[in-house]
Amino acid sequence: MNKAPGRHPALRRRLLLLSGAVLAGLAFLAMGLMISYSKKTADRSYDIMLNSATLQMANAVRHTEQGVIVDIPVSAFATLALAPQDRVFYRISINGTFLTGYRSLPGLPPSSPAQRQLTLQQPDFFDAEFDGEPVRVARLIRLNTERLPHDEIQIEVAQTRLARQQLADEILYPALELILGLLFSALLLLWLGIYYALRPFALIARALARRRPRDLTPLSLPVPRETLPLLNTINHFIARQQQMLSRLEARTSVAAHQLRTPLASLRALSQNARDEQDADKQRTQLHGLIEQCDQLALTVDHLLNQAMLDHRFHSQELIPVELNVLVRKACLALAVPALQREVALSFEPADTPLWIRGDEVALIQMLNNLIDNAVAHSPPNSQVEILLREVPEPTVLIRDRGPGIPTTEKEKVFERFYRGSQHRYRGSGLGMAIARDVAEHHGARILLQDNEPGGLQVEIHFKSHRSLS
């Protein structure tokens, strides 16, 4: 089996990559949120101890007659000793003048909130770096209202982040393990879900591959409801192929039978003309041979037209067509052959454009068959009228002055290879059948009526372009 050309991207791989990318994005977002949450949780836990130590040191600053006295309580450092691996630094300043502690302790970073006086004595917290290590700094400003002007006392206490980082890791790592486990589990379930979701397509493909070439029965498979439209479409296509094959077999059988008779007659006439010694009889036999060749050529031509139209019915989309232009074109093509038979064509267009949806080639073939049939059955020096009407629907009328068709034969003439009792020339018996096939393909109707005072009127009723849109 030849492979179809071109690239065929795998739908399963695309779905897996797209869904996996979405899940991975959500997992990374969750990990980012978890990292932020673990850091903030660790900071909140140890900021409580840092806050307590800062408040105790602030209470240890007093102003006496001898000056400012700082008596740092041991309990302040005992609180911070709960994180034994961390180091603690502090700095105390009055009115911007360094008093005690570590002079080089970093101040408020530029990105932090501006300095503010805190009457509720709640410190500010910010991250900084000191002595090559990241530290967490608590900064508290108090006003000494016992003196005028008021003294501004600033206490800053810094602690390294070792214990905080350890607590953040203890919170983060189990959460990351859980997120990664959920991600891989979701990817596995996603792969299994995509596999089973696409399995009906493989089931349909295997069912079609196992079929024999002549098996055109509908597929009956236990597929999910979402796959039923595809299965129904395939069955509809199979039904169309079955219909086309049945029509082809039937028409081939009938056509073969219809061709055998003129071929046998041609052979017999040729043999008789070859062996005939009388010149007049031989001339008569040759004339019959030519008529038989014409009959066979007409039949073959109609069979080829039928095959061409069957192909167009299944391959060409119907497009807007203007009937006045189309019928005028058919009349111009048949005017000279009609005059050679001493029959005139009369064309009367509609007052307004008549738009329908159709296949121009097929419609021209239908009009040619019907007009040529009317000309062939018209007596010499007569006229065939072709008229277009708009109301109640776009209609083409073809009127002749021939012998007409008996009421009992008006439906039979549309059968293939049927020649009515009133036919005046040896046609193929396919022209009217082809015309009805074209009309049915376009949703139109062909009616045969008696013409007054004599003859036949063929009516072709179309649906307008607006009603089909």
C-alpha cells in the first residue's frame, strides 16, 4: 500500500505536548507560589522572636541626668537563642548619632518604605546583607517625650537567615515532592486518556482495512457518541459508493445489450453489401449501413455524456447561474442545426434575471437534449418556442408542433432506451432520461404537457437561488 504524500503530524503527540505544557506550567506556578509561601511563613515565625528582642532592647534605653543609659537585658538575646545557628547584630542610635552596637549594620534599603515614626512601637522588617551573609533586620523608632525637643531613638536588630532557610526548606521540599508526583501522575493519566480517546479511530481504520473490495455494507462498531459523526459520514460515503456502483453495473449491462444489437446489424449489413452484386441493392444496403452507424454514434455519444454527467454530479459544486444567459447560449448553439432541418427556434427571455444554483455544463446538456428532441419531432417549416417565466418559480418552457406524446407514455419516455410510439427518428432512447437525471440533481421538475393546438410542451421548474441559500 502506498503511503500518502506529505507530513502527517501525530494528533496524540500534539495533544500530549499541549496538555503536558499546560500541566507543567501549572506545576511551575504552584512551585513558585510554594517557594514564596515557605519563605513568608518562615519569616513570620522568626519575626515574632526578632520583634520581641527589639521591643525588649527598646525598653532598655533610658535617659538620666548623666545621659543615655543602655542596659540590654539578657532575655532579649535568650529569645533569639532559639535559633542557635544564627548570629545576632544590633545598633542603637539617638537622633541619628551612633550609640552602641555594630556601626556598619546596613540601614533601610532604598526599595523599602520610607522612615516613619511608630507610636505603637511596632518595628519594620526588611532583608539586607551584612558581613557577607543575608540577614533579617527589625527596625524600631521611638520618641522620648520626657525631653524637649523629643529625642528619636532608633533600635535595629539583625539576625542571619540560617534557621529561617531551614524552616522554609522543611515546608517547601515535601510540597515540591507532592507537586512533582501529581504532575507525573497527571501526565500518565493524560497519556492513557488520550490513548483510549483516540482508540475508536484505530478501530474504524482496522475495520476498513479488513474489508474486501466488494464489501460496501455499513460499518457497525461500538464507538463512543463523539465518534458517531465520523462513522455516520463514512457509512454515508459507503452508501454513495454502493449506489454509484449499482447504477454503473445496471447501466453497463443495459448499454452492453443496446450496443450488441447495432453492432450485429452493422456486421450483417457490411457482409451483405460486400457480397451483393446488384449495384442498386448494394447502394441501399450501404445507405442502411450509414444510418446504423449514425444510430450507434448517437448511442455512444449519449452514453459518454451520461458517464461525464455522473462524474460531475459527485465532483462539482452547484454555483449561481443565470437562466436567461444559459438558455440563450443553448439556443444559439442549436439554431443552425435546427434550420438545416427546416425548423426555426424562437427564444423569449424573462423580464428579470432568473438566478438558480446549478452546474452549467449539465444544464446545457439537458437543454440540448430537450430542444434537439423538440426539433427532431417538429414538422418542416414549423417553429420550436423556448420561453422563460419567473412566476411562481423560474421555469423554462419548450413548445413544439410535433405529434406529441400519448398520456400513457409521458412517464415511460424518461426510461433509458425507451422509444415512444410517436418517434419520428431513430434516437438513442437516452436523451429524456439524461434530462431527468440533470433536473433531479438540481432539485428541478420536468413536466410533459400537451401543446395547443398540437404538439408537446416541456416544462422545467427550478427552485430560485434565494430559496436554496
